[in-house]
Amino acid sequence: MAVNRDASDRERLLDEIAKCRSCRFCVDVCPTYQASGGVESASSFGRLQIIKYLLTGTLEFDDSLTYCLYSCLQCGRCEVMCKSKGQHLDICEMIQRGRRLLSGRLARGGKHAKL
């Protein structure tokens, strides 16, 4: 039963990520993006892309992707910007859901899956 629920959650999350217009306005307000010196994978948009590609199997886990996913401060600045541009995505919640869905794969210790 949990496998079916995870598959359903996965599909819903992928559908929500697909609603992102890739405007990248959220990137500039992200404190971890700023602290990284402009590394997009350390931004809210970058994290959503990482989640999408990990969930679809396009990317494999490695330490740097894990770090990117878990370095999000959940400050909400990206959501404020997203809402101001008319998109209204709950980016922080999507990142949390992505972490939850992917945590099982991390725990099983895939090829490079570590915390």
C-alpha cells in the first residue's frame, strides 16, 4: 500500500514541478544561491530540477546532489517571489516532499547515496 501511495505522491509532485515556468526569479532571492557564489543547483529552482531528475531516474544520487537538496533553509523567499510573479507555487513544501520521497533511496544506500 505504501508503494502505491509513494508512486501517487511522486506523480503529484512531478505534476506540480511541471507547473514551474522556469522564470528563475526565485533564484536571485535564495540565500544559499547567493552564498554559493551563483551555483544554480543551490537555488530553489535548481533543487526542483534535481528532485525532478532524481524522481524520473535521469540523475543518480551523489553527495553533491544530496547536499543541494538538504542545504535549503526553507526561508520562503522563493515562494514570496513566485507569488509576486503570479505563479503561487509552494516551493518549500515541494522540496520537503521531494526529500521525503527520495529519503528511502538514500537510506537504502544507492550507488552514491549518502547523507
